[in-house]
Amino acid sequence: MQGAGAPAVGDNGAMTLGKGRFESFSDGVFAIAITLLILEIHLPPTVSRASGSSAQAKALLEIWPAYLVYVASFATIGIMWLNHHALFDAAQRITHGVIVANLVLLGLISFLPFTTEVLGRLGLTQATVVYYGLTMTAIAFAYLGVQIQVIAAHPGSAQKLTRWNIVGMTAYPLATVVGFFVPLLGVVLIALLAVFYALPRNVRVARFTPGPNVDAVR
Amino acid sequence: MQGAGAPAVGDNGAMTLGKGRFESFSDGVFAIAITLLILEIHLPPTVSRASGSSAQAKALLEIWPAYLVYVASFATIGIMWLNHHALFDAAQRITHGVIVANLVLLGLISFLPFTTEVLGRLGLTQATVVYYGLTMTAIAFAYLGVQIQVIAAHPGSAQKLTRWNIVGMTAYPLATVVGFFVPLLGVVLIALLAVFYALPRNVRVARFTPGPNVDAVR
Amino acid sequence: MQGAGAPAVGDNGAMTLGKGRFESFSDGVFAIAITLLILEIHLPPTVSRASGSSAQAKALLEIWPAYLVYVASFATIGIMWLNHHALFDAAQRITHGVIVANLVLLGLISFLPFTTEVLGRLGLTQATVVYYGLTMTAIAFAYLGVQIQVIAAHPGSAQKLTRWNIVGMTAYPLATVVGFFVPLLGVVLIALLAVFYALPRNVRVARFTPGPNVDAVR
Amino acid sequence: MQGAGAPAVGDNGAMTLGKGRFESFSDGVFAIAITLLILEIHLPPTVSRASGSSAQAKALLEIWPAYLVYVASFATIGIMWLNHHALFDAAQRITHGVIVANLVLLGLISFLPFTTEVLGRLGLTQATVVYYGLTMTAIAFAYLGVQIQVIAAHPGSAQKLTRWNIVGMTAYPLATVVGFFVPLLGVVLIALLAVFYALPRNVRVARFTPGPNVDAVR
């Protein structure tokens, strides 16, 4: 495979992992993680079949922080999936570096259901909201890592950070700090960030533009 | 991208999200949500390994409301998936509005396992059945939102509300009201609605007919 | 759609549900149900972090019935998926009847994780093994229903029941009766049935042969 | 099908299971198993909403062994998926033997979330780490079984064991023995093995090279 005249494909750590199977595996993890979020929302153990209808209704309303966190996490994963799609839409080389960086990102996305459970079960406290904010911050940086690997795999392409990253890498740490002092506000900020990313223009700038000298792999 | 003469694709909030990947992500969430329903059905905590076979048999029969809710929720998600498929079968443009409306719909579909657990654990009471009915009502309106976005993305297409929506937007609130007074009847109505939608003609009218002046995207 | 000269597609309850999306939704449910089985296997609540290593090792060995049921259920779903694939490999028309029968089958396949939990938590008793056997019997008959619908959608095709069904529709009720008297033997029989179906010849005869006068849909 | 002159396809236990559907089912199980890992990570039951933020923070830090096991299991499944992909990338015949060996592998991969829960709930003890190591050893041998079946299906192909297997079949038993004496070290070794496999060269040698005389099936 290292012989002179052999095609460059496979050299320099580039694997011939089909882009289709790479994307469908990633899509699967995104779709599963987003759907698993709900499994981590629980009724308080104090309410039961014997509680009577009005106590049950009260319990269903009192877990509103869990609903808020569900919306924030669901929206974040959904938006991440959109950006992930936009990024790889134009990518043509799935190198080994891309695969490893992507596994780190997927590992953090898959971690979100647990973080969501922590907030639902322990309430919106200083500890839990900071924990949530740190997870979001880690996701923003992991996504940056994927972007860097994609750009490295396409020399000569338009190398610009997307708005998602520039905002995310400052906003999530900020929301974490805010959450340290006012937990509820921290979660609301994280939810608003997902709404912000859902605006048309912000998704669009996440697009990655490969340069002209990229060899098509598959 | 805003230059004169440039292709309209990408303008006006239209993203070039591939329809294939959009559908496969949606299919994934539908398939996962429908399969997760069972995880929220539990044995009563009072029955155990030491209970003896006849007490166990009794417990397995006594959770029949959970079975009923499982059937109703499973059928509803299955029918929603069928309608979703019929709707996007003819759609050719996946705009940003479609994506956001679809995420809202998927977020509510993914929420159903929790609602199913609420009914299973707390029984068929006024509070839980109304909660279930409101979730179903929200799903009906979210589906209307997706339809409106799909129609907006295809100007000149046949813009008619499908029978699914007209029935759903009146029947689910009605079933909710009925459930307030007679909980069991409310759940039975919701199950019957799924059966009604499963009739051939009702699925067929959910079809969406794009007009002649729609540009093919991908 | 009922006009003379119009293509037959869409008439007689035949929907134009793409076979690809139908198969990928079914595959998704099979893959998820088979993977969820493990979530229903639990350690006994009596063992904990404080138990000491040898008590923990004992607890991990004592849940062997859960392992046996895991193997039996995993193998059954895996084989069902293989047969499902072989059946639809040759099918060309996905009618409304096929879709509804398939949803019933998927609903029962998705139910298996709960049955598995029942056996794991309550042990191999008369009640739980009969419950397991009845679920398997229902799956065998639901699969027959799908086969009947597929054959009905392809008039003129080779209409023979497969060995899977003939064996399954007698063997599962038999295993249920055996399980009523000797629970462990009932589960072993169900596990052996999956092994039997895994033999090359048995999968191969599950193939469905359409006749020459079937119109290709898509 | 056994007639003289008939195509070899379908004989000798070779099924015509489409490679595409085989791969997508396997991908689904990998993606689901990797995402389900998080569901088995739990907060200690002693911490609650009433614990106060600093006790909560302490509890979130104290479950670090669960994080370590999550990373090790996630990386292992991810790398297994990569190797699985590389193996089947070049394979052209999905025989019955391949399917059965693959189901055994998937059944063990799906088992990992339970093993991960055992470690998370019972801590890193002699019993739990040996249990974990034995599961990993079984996965290494099951993967060898799949490789043997793939090679058997392609007579004349380059029949070499990959480095994954040679290392895995000695390293996982070794890590199990080490874990018997120093539990933490056993888990760290298993995590390091995943990192080792993630190095570019080790993934690349897992490639399987079919010989020239292999008939293309589909």
C-alpha cells in the first residue's frame, strides 16, 4: 500500500471508511441519544397509584424543571445533528483523525441523558447546573475538534471557524458560570442557546467549504 | 449565495439538508420511541421472586391498563410514522422551517414513553388520562405545524388539510375532556383513534400533492 | 385514483410506501428491541457495593436464568429478523394489509424485553414461563399474519407456508404447556427452537417466491 | 436450487442476505449498544434533591469509576465497529455461517451495558473486574469467529489473522488476570487496549483482502 504509484487513498492515516456508513452510524447515535433523554425523566418516588388524582396532577406539574431540561437537551442534540450534517455534507475524506474526533463527540452526546437525569433527580442546584454547563462546554470543544480534523483532511479548503463554535466556546462556559450563581438562569441560557442556533442563518454558516484540490474518496 | 442568477436553493431559509438523511433521522426517532415504550412498563414493586406463581400471574393480569396504553401508544406512533412518510414522500424541499417543525414533532413523539409510564405507574386517573390526552393533542397540532411548513415550502401545491388533522385536532381534545370524567373511556377513545387512522382510506388522504412549479432539490 | 386506465398502484388498499423505508423502519425496531433486552436484566437488589467480592461473584452467577432467557430472546429476535428479511427480499408490493400486520408483529417483538424482565425478576415459575411461551406463540401467529398479507399482495405467487410457521405454531404452544409443568424445560425448549431455526435449511425455506404476474411497485 | 448448472449462489449454506441490510442491522446494534451504555450509569441512591449542592457535587465526583468504565466500554464498542466495518468492506459473500457468528458477536456487544452497570453499581472489585475482563475476552474470540467465517466464505483470499485478534486474544485474558489482583489496573488496561486499537495502523491491518476467485454475490 506504500508502493510508488499506488493511489494516495489509505496513506497518511486516511481510512477508506465509507462516508455513507460513517454518517449513518453517527445519525444512529444522535437519534438514539435524543430519544433516550426521556428515559431519564422520572416521577418523584413519593407519588403513587394511591396518591389520588389531584396529588398526581401536582406531581406532574412540579417536575417542570425536568421538562425544561428535556427541551434544552433535545434542542441541543437536534441542532448539533443539523450542524454535524452540514459539516459532513461537503466533506469528502473521512480520515482516521476525523473518526476518532467524531467518536469523542458522540461519546459526549451520548452522555447527555445522564446529565439530564442528574438535573431531573437532584433539581436545579449549583452542582447540577455547573455539571450540565461543563458537559455542554465539552461538547462545543469536541465539535471544534471534529471541525479541525475535517479541515485538516481537506488542505486548501476554506478554513474558518463557524459561528456555532465561536459563540459556543464562549457562551457555554459563561452559562456555566451564571449557573453557579443562579442555577435556573444557567439552564435557561443553555436552552436559549439552542434556540439561537436554530435560527436559519446560524445553521447555514456552519457549512464547510472544501477547496478545489481535494481528491474525492469514494 | 444571495447573488443574482444564483440558484434559489439555499435562499429564503431553505437548507440543502438531504431529504434522505432527514427521513432516516426521523425514521430512527420514530423506531426508537416506539420500541422504548416497553421500557416504561413495569411490574408492581409488590410482586417478587418469593411471591409464588399464582400471585405473580395475578400481578401480570392486573397491569392490563399498562397493556392497553402500550397498544394505544404503539399504534399512535406507528400511524404517525405512516402519515409522516406519506407526507414527505412527495415533498421535495426540506426547508429550515420544515426541520424546526419536525424537531418539535419528534420531541413530542419521544415524550410519549414518559406519558405511557405515568399511566402505567399511577393508573388510569383523571390526572393521568388528561395528561395523556394533552400530549396527544400537542402531537396532532405539531403534525399540523409540519404540514403547514411543507406546504409553505411548495408554493402552488395542493394545499388541503388532511383528514388526519381535521379529525385529530377535534378528537384528541374531545378524548381529553371525556377522560377527565371517565378516565378509562378517554384511553379507549385514543386507542380507537389509532385504529381509525389505520384504515386504508385515512392513511391515503394524508398524502401531500406538490404543485407543478416546485424545483427539485437534490 | 379510481379512474379507468390509471395505474393499479394505490388501488385496492395498496399504498406506495417505499419498500426501502418500510424495511429500514422494521430493521430499526428489530435492532432496537434486540439491544434493549439487556436493559431488563438486573442484579438482585440485595447485592451492593458493600457486599464484598465473593458475595458479588455469587450474585453474578445466581442470575443464570436471566442469562438463559437473554440468549433465548436474543436468538429468537435475530432469527425472526432473518426470516423477515428473507420474506420481504422477494416481496414487491407493500400493501396496507402488509403494513398493519407488520406493525402487529413489531409490537409483539418490542414487547419481548418486558417478558424477559418478568422472567429475570420473578424467576422461572409456572406463571412467568407460561407468559413467555404465550408471547412467543403470539409472535409466531403474527408472523403468519404478515406472510398471509404478503402472499395476498402477490396473486399467483407460490403460496406455501414456511417450515418456520408450521413448526412454530405447534412448537411454541407445546413449549408453553411443558413450561406449565416444568418451567425450566419450557425455557430451554424455546431456546432450542431458536437454534433449530438458525440451521441453514430452515432459514432458506422461509423464502417467499412471487409469481410471474406481479407488478413491480417502485 | 441444488440442480446442476444452477448458480452457486444459495448453495453450500450461502444465503442471499443483502450485504447492505446485513451491515445496517449490525450498525444499528453497534450504535444502540454504544448509546445505551449511559443508561446503566446511576447516581448513588443516597444522594437526593434534599442533599444540598456540595453533597451532590461530591456524589458526582465519587462515581468516577463509572466514568472510567463508560469511556473504556464506549471506546471498545467504537473500535469494534470500525474493525467490523473494515472487515466487511471487502467481504462479498454473507454466508449463513457469517450471519450466525455475527449474531453471537452482536449478542456479546449488546451485553456490555449490563457489564458496565455491574462495575458502576458494585464498584471495581475482584469479582466485577474479572466479569468485565471475561466479557471482553469473549468479544475478542467472537470477533475471531466472525473473521474465520468471512475467510471461509472467500476461498483463496489472503488468510491472515489481524493484529486486533492476536493482541486481543492474549491481552484481554491477561487484563482479566491482572484485574483479579489489582481491579483498577485491569480496567485501566482494558481502556488502554481500546486506545491502542484506535491508532491508525492497528485499524488498518484489520482489513481483509479477498482473493481473485471470489464470486460477487449481489
